[in-house]
Amino acid sequence: MTSFNDFGLAEPILRALVEENYTTPTPIQAQTVPIVLTGRDVIGIAQTGTGKTAAFALPILNHLYTKRMRPERKSCRVLVLSPTRELSGQIADSFRAYGRHMRPLAIELAIGGVPINRQIRGLAHGVEVLVATPGRLLDLVHQRAITLNQVEILVLDEADRMLDMGFINDIRKVVAMLRKERQTLFFSATMPGEITKLADSMLTKPERVAVTPQASTVDRIAQRVILTEKSAKNDLLVETLKTETTDRVLVFTRTKHGADKVVRHLQKSGFGAEAIHGNKSQNQRERVLADFRTGKLRILIATDIAARGIDVDGVSHVVNYDLPNIPESYVHRIGRTARAGTDGIAISFCDHEEAAFLRDIQRMIRITIPSVDKRTGVRPAARPADHHQASNRPNRGRFGGNGGGGNGGSRNGGGGNRNGGNQGRPNRGSQGHGGNQPIPRAEASAGEPNSIGSVSFLQRTGNRPPR
Ligand code: AMP
């Protein structure tokens, strides 16, 4: 599919797409839209930023347009479940944008952290589309504000995050309330075993589509690793912020507590920094994000979950204060910079305990990330092989390298792991340019196809009708 016209979507939807300046379907859209239009179930393996929302929203809107009927009171025809408030808001905005020429079209958002009464009123007459986080949806069901037996299409978005956030039981409860004759669209960035089990229990003869963000995003980002002691990370962050020319900096920590500690340290050191994470109220999160968007706040500390689905342009630096243990999260994090076609810089602090995470990340992105060693403790002796082939081997010492089965060694041209790294572009292996066998993926993505072409993240544009 090279054009949206080829899908046979209804005219009001095509008109909205023209207004959105969408000319070419993204790979996930090209694969998913035709299948959804036939009414089949879909498992889509794709991350936010690939155009996934439109991949399901467009054919769903087409269904609503061609099979017009009034939703019953306190019911919805389409239910979209998403793990976070931010992502839910963006999905609802997307439905409103693509459906802006369709009348009538009621789209309601049911998320926690805001008063429930407005949502109860919004559902009273029934809606076409309800976008919800699982907890608030169940609250609404318990308050008899909505029944779910009219749902024709169910979308489960970011299923793997739902698992991380402990929502799987809630989802099972919701699914049990739905009728069996429905269409189900299931999206996840990774397919660990439990997610595969969940999908099997929810879907009927699904078609599988997949896109994996790979080289094209990573390619534009100058990545660096700084090997450090855990206890030195706070000072290293301050030093980094002082020496780098930054615009907006997004710092990732593994835990909420860690995020708060970093904020305190930065504030003590004279930097304006704030954190967003699940313990903050919705109002706080929105205020902090708004400040970050406008540039009033230049340093934002976030956990993976809080940052999921947040689109802010103009992030010059992503700093991984802690390395993620899931390689896909690394790609997702660094994809926050280099949006809208700009270049970005990603700096990762890696302590001893994170060496294995770094190895998994490098294996997945097929790049040996240039590293600088700032450890003050005893260093492991260099292995003879490092001397012989230092110029064209990846770092195979205690930190970095591709370890485990020699998968990466000879694939990475350029080596260069002790190059000071400051302007280091990633060292790309030959398969980054297509052709070679992919390296097996890490556990977290078990079951995920590993030979999908490259896909870039897209910029979320602000051209939305008012909510
Ligand atoms: P998503 O992965 O759904 O969060 O989409 C990421 C961003 O890409 C959103 O801001 C969309 O507005 C934008 N987008 C989605 N599809 C297209 C397309 N075909 N052409 C241009 N932009 C798109």
C-alpha cells in the first residue's frame, strides 16, 4: 500500500488524513488496516511511535461509518484499553482527529486521577468509542455507569506494559464481560510468554503483523556509554549536564524512588529538574509535562512506565541513569530524542551490575556503543584478544561486547569502544544495511519475529481538534 486511498476507507476519514498531512501509510498501517477491514482478529507487534494508533483507529472508524447505529445507553461499540492515562488521552485524540468529519461520533475517555462523575455523565447516552485504563473502567462498571456486552471491537494496546503494571487480572475480568462475537486487536511491543498466553485466550484465529524499530531510529542517535560506579552516578549526571550543550534532557531511572532521589540531587546542585511517575497526581504530571514541552523545565526525570506514550519534541539528550533490563525499553527510551528527523544524543550510565543489560542491548541493536571508562575501582585486565583486534571488534570485556555465543563480534565493524566517545556515532555492523542474519533476540521478546525491516518512530503532531 503506497497511499491511504488504496485501503478503500470512507471519504470523511480520507479527508481528515489529508488535513493531518498523512500521505503514506507506515509499515504497521500498511499491514494492519486491510486485515482489520476484513473483520479478522490481529496480533500487532509494534511500539508507540510506529503509527500503531492509526493502524487500528482508521479501520475501526470505517466500521463505525459503514455500520452506523445508535449506541445503547451506558454502552460502547468500541473499547480501547491502554495502560496509562497519557497514552489513553493520545488515543482518544487520534480517534477525534481522524473521525473529525464523522457525525455523530461520541468518544469518551475513562482514566483515573480525574473525577469519575464527568465520565459517568459522558457514558449515559452511550458512546461509539471508549478509551480506558483498566482500573477506571472496572470502577465505572461497578458503579453501573457502563455495561460491556455491546462491544463490537476490543483493542488492547501495549499489552506488555499492562503486564508490567499488574493489569492482567483486570483485563481478564473485562474480557469476561464482553460478548464472544467481537473483533479483537491486540498490540504489544514484545511478546513474552505470559502475553502470548493472554493473546491466545482473547483472540480467534488472529493474523500476526509485526514491525520492530531498528536501525533507522537508532542510526540517527549518537549513543555513548559511560562505565561508572553506581555511587558515582549522581555526580556523573551533574558533570554531564555541565559539559554537554543541552536543550531538553530526559533522564530515565528504573524506579520512582530513584527518580525522586535524582531530582533532589540535581536541585541541590542548582539544576531545575522534576520527575513524573505513577506516584504523582494527574495534575502534577500534566503540569510538569507542560513545562517540559514549553521549555520552562529543561530536565525531566522519568521511569519507563511514566514516559510511555509521552511525545515531546526537541529532546536533545536522553540520559539512562539506570540501564533498562529489557533491551526494547532502551530503544524506546532513546527514541524520545531524534524525533521529527533531528539528531539526538543518548548517554547511558552503566555500573557493574548493569553490564549484562548493556550486552543484551548491544546485541539487539547490533551496535557496539562507544564507551568511556570512568570507573575509579580496579579494572579487569584487558584480554589479549582486545589488543589484537581492538580496531574492529566490539568491546568484549566485562562491560559491553556481545558476549554469549560470539554473536556480535565479527559483525560490528569499527569497534572503537575506548574512543572517548564524545561525538561517537554508533558503530554499525554490516547487517544494519540489510542482508545478514539477525542476531537472536533477548528473552524479553521471546516469540517476536526477528527479521522485520527497519521502522522509524514518528513524531506526534499537535494538529488536533479540541477535546
Ligand atoms: P503512534 O505510534 O500511533 O503513537 O503514532 C506516532 C505519531 O505518528 C503520531 O503523532 C501520529 O500523528 C503520526 N502518524 C501516524 N501515522 C502517520 C502517517 N502515515 N504519516 C505521518 N504521520 C503519522
